[in-house]
Amino acid sequence: MSLQNLVLEVCVDSVQSAISAAQGGADRLEVCGNLGIGGGTTPSLGLVRAIQKALPYLPVMAMIRPRAGDFLYSQEELDVMLEDIELFKSAGVTGVVLGVLNPDGTVDVPRTRMWVFDVAPIIICPNKLRQAVCFHRAFDMTRSAVEAFDQICAIYGVTRILTSGQSVSTPAGLHVLQELLQRSQKNGRPDILPGAGINPGTIRHVLDNLLPYGLKEVHLSGGKWVDGQMVHRPVGMGMGASEETEWHVWMTDEDRIRKVRNVAHDR
């Protein structure tokens, strides 16, 4: 494929970060809450709508995750997630990002199938674009990448899988990602979206190793903690964050996004 067509998805948790991502060259946004802590949670409907208003031309994927922590949810949490899916559907998002597991580290197929059907009912309508469904990095917490891929393949309607190749970062999981991309190509779906540890210093290595296997898109935050603007900072007081982040704000760095985009274009 032409690297001009490589899709760059950027995860953000504020309007300003979304604008920075767009200015840096993002093609699609994943909107989360609390991105800098625990990998992100469900954003508010207000945030999603504000980003849609500010950037009406960019596709928006909404995270469905009621809390940080593991991906084994109670029935009450699952009910909340279904309510959020309905709200985001009504807001006209491009799609949702979700994932739920069983205690043994396998994909919870029945519940995932239920969610997918709720997001994008299986109706034969070739002229209507179905909403996208991404199975997020809960995939990386499964006991087997191949087993989880096959389980997700059995759920018609999942558009893509966000994964680091079950490693701490995409560069560390390249071997598994290569196998997943090959399986995706053979099966015809879902697409594999590598994410975690992609930045200006690693993107070239990632592209060199994954483009030959059919890579179409990559995912990153391009974010960092920046010092907040509060002058009054009571000593010893805080809201539960670490000392390092208590007075800081997580923001997407426009320059990091642009550098990743430029490496892809210049390759």
C-alpha cells in the first residue's frame, strides 16, 4: 500500500489534545477519559460531542470501558457499558472501542457478540456504512493471541483489533503482530491495529517490519504530562494521583504526531 494511505489513529482525552492530533496529521481519533492513568476509560458524552463539533471531518471512535483495571465486568458494569454504547450511537460516532474477557483469559464471545449486534445490527444493506467496532487491548491480556484472534473472528462485525502483540510495546511484539497480520490477510478480517510504544523514535522500525505483512494503520497517543497552570498548590494535598502527575495534565503533543506522519511519508 502507499504510505500516503497509512491510517494514523490517535487516542485523546480532551478537545485540545484532539485539535493537536488533527493538526499533527491524525486520520482518526479514539476518544477516552483519563488517558494518562490506566489506559483510558469511557469519555463523557459532552467531550465526544465537543470534539465532533471542533473537528467534524475526523472519524471518532469512543472508548467503552467503565473503569480502569481488568476486563472482567459485573452485570451492573455491563449494563452501564450498553447504556454508553446507545448514547454514543445517538451522537453519531464512527464506532466504539470495547473488550471483555472471561476469568480464564479467553474472549467473552457471547457478550462481545451482543455488543457488536447492538452497535451494528447485522442487516444486509450494501449502501449503508456499518459502524466500526474495535476490540481493544484487552486482547493483549488473553492467554493466547491466536486463540483470541480466532474467537474474535467468530464474531461477525468486529472491524479491527488494537494490540501490541501481547508485549509491553509494539516494537517488542513484532513477531506476534506479523502472525496476526498474516491471519487477518488470509481471513479478510478483522484488521490489525498495532498500538503502544509507537512514537517518532520507533515508527520506522515498526513500518519496516510490518508493512510487508499488510499493515494498514497504527495507533498512538503522542501524549505526555505537562505542568498545569495552578499557582496555589497545597503541600501534601492531592486527589489520589501520583506526586509526579498530581499537578500535571495529559496532553497530545502535535509535534510527535507530525513526526510520526512525516516518517511514514518520507519512507
